[in-house]
Amino acid sequence: MTARPTVYLFRTSLNIHFTNPRRLPKLPSKIISNSFPATRLASQRLSAVSRQFSNSSTVKMAPIHKECDYLVIGGGSGGLASGRRASAMYGAKVIAIESKRLGGTCVNVGCVPKKVTWNAASIRETLRDAKSYGFNFEEVTPFDWTIFKQKRDAYVKRLNGIYARNLDNDKVEYIHGHAIIKSKDEVEVTLDDGSKQSIGFKKLLIAVGGHPTKPPKNIPGAELGTNSDGFFEIEKQPKKVAIIGAGYIAVEFAGMFHALGTETHLFIRYNTFLRTFDPMIQEKVVAEYERQGIHIHKCSSVSKVEDLGDGWKRLHYKDKNGEGAVDVDALIWAIGRTPQTDGLGLEKLGVKLDEKGHIVVDDYQNTNVENVYAIGDVCNKGFELTPVAIAAGRRLSDRIFGGRKDAHLEYSNIPSVVFAHPEVGAIGMTEPEARKRYGDSVKVYQTGFTAMYYALMDRQEEKGPTAFKVICEGPNERVVGMHILGLGSSEILQGFGVAVKMGATKADLDRCVAIHPTSAEELVTLK
Ligand SMILES: Cc1cc2nc3c(=O)[nH]c(=O)nc-3n(C[C@H](O)[C@H](O)[C@H](O)COP(=O)(O)OP(=O)(O)OC[C@H]3O[C@@H](n4cnc5c(N)ncnc54)[C@H](O)[C@@H]3O)c2cc1C
């Protein structure tokens, strides 16, 4: 308690304290003003500076200017990973700028609060299943969404604090503010109090991520809905929800709402969702969602949303069965994500964007402008996943500050999962992709079964599906794709992902002795 302020005040420049007051440790004023000579000195200088600032309405001050080796715009998964590595491992002077909350999408409105919600949904399913195992209780305890949300928010807040401390430990200077590129060697940051700082840099990393795509303007009332960010703000469990979208976020939200007891309507444009996944996954998960009672409106489009008051809205739509309307107390647009490049000033540098606004990068995260790099969701690599942003960011720092000339992330065979009900995992090519690339040399091994977990359920309707597909190519039957769905798939895939990345063949899988009794053992005994 007493040692920390001394270290802190010696280590950081005074600039940081008055421009970024949120970094000041909360200390009793007695400690700040009296205990240590260095602390006292800094405190006196701080007061002098504050006095200067309190007169700022009459005296116009020039913006503070700072210089660094590596300026990181975006304090999300990728930016923090890259900045911390550059500073902690290679001693670069790093400044990281974040306009919202540290940790970015993943920590605040993505993977983390989503997985916590998925855990709640899974517990609810387990409670339901417990009866088949002889547990006797009259009724499942109603889920208290409000308490759950408070606890989830508190967890995320704890993580924000941990992220700030990690930056501090790694000597990355963190500035909370909004960054705009002003010229090829200057970024301007607007701080929370409206004041500005200008920052010069040797190298610039753009890691600004993306935001939920806005609903089409031609749908009257579309603004009555929220998006994936808004999902995490919902205070009360909706009775009926409409989710529009067919990507993994829409599918995960639909599964969680349904499992937690909300009547769920999912509106998709075609016959299936998760359309970038293997057809087996698309068909089986759609069928399973329908079996569970999720209302899937196939080949649908929303024409209008009306406000019914009290949080309720009427959604007018057209689907396979004609025109219809449904009243819901929550409407969520989950129709994709848009890179956060608008208004960033990239045109000042001449950074090239693709037609969707993603920054075009090569395999080494270089943009077309020297010493300007982009990683994560904002770049055009097509893998919008936290571990991808982290890995690309760390390797970039290894290369540009650590002298590892060839360090870069290989954008192939990257495993990904969908926390649907049941979970889905995929790595490598889908069957259509493999057939297109390798033609007749493709061999597919596939199985579907009921996991032992369901053995004690009396009715077939209570049993979820499990299905695995392994796609091989060439005479050695190299595994080029693996697609799995069923209980535990997200955990199963990580290990198999290593094997696929190493170039495993079907014979390699077969050589591994099965672990019994599991679902995963079917992957090493496929016929
Ligand atoms: C609902 C949802 C669920 C997800 N689930 C998963 C999952 O289970 N697994 C997984 O791997 N991925 C998941 N993702 C994706 C994952 O969150 C992203 O791929 C990851 O966060 C991308 O990291 P990033 O560093 O590129 O960007 P971000 O994490 O988005 O960080 C970018 C940061 O830059 C800041 N910023 C933007 N512009 C400026 C500016 N001008 N000045 C200062 N700061 C700025 C933003 O505020 C933001 O904090 C999910 C995403 C969503 C939306």
C-alpha cells in the first residue's frame, strides 16, 4: 500500500498524471501529500499544473505533444497484445489509446460476457436433464437475469482493471481517449475532458476492431431494435425475442435465449444459418434448433417494426409461409460487423481499404504505407476472432521490434467454435471447398450418434445430436477439414486442431488410442 505510490510516481511522467487523471492510484490524500519526499514533490508539481489548468479558460494552451516508438490505436485483444509485447519484451516506448473500455469487444461485448451467458444457459439445460438422472425437484428455480447481469458486469469490470494493471506492469502508457490520424506522423487524441494531445510515432498500429452493422435504413422502425452490444445491456429477461441474422452471433444469442426460457424467433434470409460452415453443421444445427422449439423464420425479410409501448414492438415480416407479424419485447439485429475505419483519418496516410472498409494487409500485417500496420477485426484477413488478433499482434511485435524477420501468423487451419446448442467446432476446409480444390482425391469420413450423456433420457426428443465429419485429401489422406457438433465440441477441437495444423493424416488419427467412454473417441475410430 505504501510502496506502490512511490514507484508509480517515480516511473511515470507528470504529463500522464494530469492528462490522464484516471490512472492515478486512489490513495488517501495523507499518503499523497505527506509520506514520501518524491511523492510530496510530485504532488506539489501536480497542484501547480492543476492551477495552470484551472486558468485554461483564459489562457489557451498548446496541446501536449508526446513521442513514442509504437503507437497503438485500439485497446482491444490485438492492440493490447501487440503493444504489451513490444514494450515488455523488446523495450519499445509504447502508447496505447482506447476510447471506450480496455479489452475491446471480446472482454466487454463479445466472447467473455457471451460465454458467461452461455454457461448460464448450459446450467439451465443441465438442471432440466438432471431429472433423467434421478434428481428430484419440483421445478427449476427461475433464472434471475437481473442478478446474473449484475454479476456478469462486475466480472467484466474486474477484467478491465486487470487489463489496466497489465499495461502498467508492462510499462505501456495508456491514454483513454479518441484517436484521429492527422498526418503521416501525428495522431491527435481527444481526452475525456475534451482536451487534446498530439502524439508522434515511429510505427503505428491500427487495431480499432469493428462495430455491429446498422440495420437497413429502409425498414421503418428498425431503430427500435438493439444490436449485439445492446444485448449485454438488457436488464430484464425478455419474454419474447426476435433476432435477425444467420451468423454465429445470432445463432448463439438464439440458443442462449431459448435455453433460458425466452420465446425465441430467429429470422434468416435463406434456408439455413451458419452458412460459411460445412453443410453438415448448417443442416444439423438448424434441425436441432427447430426440434428444441426455436421459431426459425426461413427465407425471411423484415418489412417494418412498430412501437407498441412498454418496450413491446410488432415485427412485420415475410417468410416461407407468407406475411406475418410477431410481438416481442426485445429485437436484436445481428447482421454482421463493420470495420471501425470511418472517421479515423486513414485517408491522411493513404491507407488502402477494401470495398467493405477493412484495411488491406499482407501476410505480415503491413498496410500499403510503410511503418503502418493493421491487425484484428479491422484488417481484411477474414478471421474475426480474439486469438487471431492476439497472435497476429504478438508476431508483429516479434518481427518489427524483436528482430524475428519472418514472424507472422499463418492464416490457415485456424480452429473456431460456435457456442450454439449444441456446440459446433470447425477447422480447415468445408466439404464443398475441399472438393472444389482437390476434386476426386477427397475422402470424407462421417458419423452421427447419440452421446452417452443422453442414455438415461426416456424420450428421444430429449436427446441432442452429435455429428463428426473428417475431410481427407490425397493418397496419404491428409486431414484438410474437421467439423464437429455435440456436447463438448469446443473443448474437443482445440487438441484436434493441433493435429490438423501439424498435417495429421487419417492414419495418424487412427493410431491414437481412443479415450473411452467419450464422444471424441469417435474421431479416432472413424470408418
Ligand atoms: C457478440 C460477440 C461474440 C464474440 N465471441 C467470440 C468468441 O467466442 N471467440 C472469439 O475468438 N471471438 C469472438 N468474438 C470476436 C472478437 O470479440 C473479436 O474478433 C476481437 O475482439 C477483435 O479484436 P480487435 O483487437 O481486432 O478489436 P476490438 O477488440 O474490437 O478492439 C478495438 C478497440 O479499439 C477501440 N477504438 C476504435 N476506434 C478507436 C479510436 N479512434 N480511438 C481509440 N480507440 C478506438 C474500440 O473502442 C475497441 O475497444 C465475438 C464478437 C462479438 C461481437
